[in-house]
Amino acid sequence: MRRAAWIAALLGMAACNANPLLHEASANYDPIAVGDQWNYGGANGMLVTVTGTLAYHGRPAYVADQVPNSTHVPALAYWSFAGGDWLQWDPTLNEWALYRRLPYVTGNTWPIPSHQATVQIDTIVDGTENLSLASGYYANCFKLRTVTQSYSGGVTTTTQSVAWVAPGIGDVQYGFVDASGTTNVTTDLTAYQVH
């Protein structure tokens, strides 16, 4: 009887994103600390380095320097955490916007704010996959699919991007889903340093 009550309590906490064991396990999927660095190659390659922390627009935040491997201008990103929500400063909306929601649980969906009333963006956790890249083998990567729907003149256009997130490392691969439903990889993690 006690075992059934304990299991019911853990399942209840998981449904409310309050299970401390589930949170601890999933928080490891997006580690962020000052000095962490990820280098991505491919069409959208860049070097991302967490350079510090500061108070930014009313929240404690990490500062990430993003230097593209192309002619694009380097940019700063600002990340903050609120419970299980990973927030990113959106300069277009001029506010903190939901970027990701932890813990990752297959089937979970969350909306991403858009600055256009005719655009709806949702991220879906599609499950886990193992990836073998030039930089290594990554087991149990959560596959996060972001679906963007644009409405104009009675026509809906849908695009999908994908990110794979490895435990203890963070994002290891990016891609998009084409009109035929095929996933095309555009960017791979080539090197990383996480603390």
C-alpha cells in the first residue's frame, strides 16, 4: 500500500513538473556555466561561449557570446532560468521569452512567443535518439522539434526545425524538416567544453 502511494505521489509530481528526481535528471540536458563553450560546424556553424553573469532586464542572466563561422555579425545572447523554464531575452519583443521548458518529457509541447500575430510557434519533445557525429557518440539525446505556422491570405505555411540535446553537453545537432517530412541536418557540434 505504501509503495503504491509513493509511486502515485511521484507520478503526480511529474505531472506538475515538481518531481525532484525528474528535474535533476533533465536539468543535466542543458548545462550552463561561465566558461562553457560549444563549437558548431556546418551551414549555420558558430562558436558559443558563456562569458559571464549579470542582472539583465530584472533577471539574473548568463551572457553568451555567439560568433558565427561566416560573415554574419557576432551577437550576445542572454539566458535566464525560472523554475523549469529556460528564458531567452528577445530584443524584438523587448522581453524575456520562453526558449525551452525542463524537464524534457516525450510528448510535451510549449509555445514560443512570436512578435507577429499571424505566426504561431510551438516546440515538441519527440523522444530520444542516439547520435554518432564526427565529434563523438551521444546517447539518449532528446529531439526537440519547433513548428512554425504562418498565416497569410487564408494560406498556412509550416516550417519545422530540429535540435538534438545530449545529457551533460547540451545541443549537439540542428536541422530542419523539409516538405516531404525528411529531416536534414545543417549543423553539428564539433567540439565542446562544459563544466
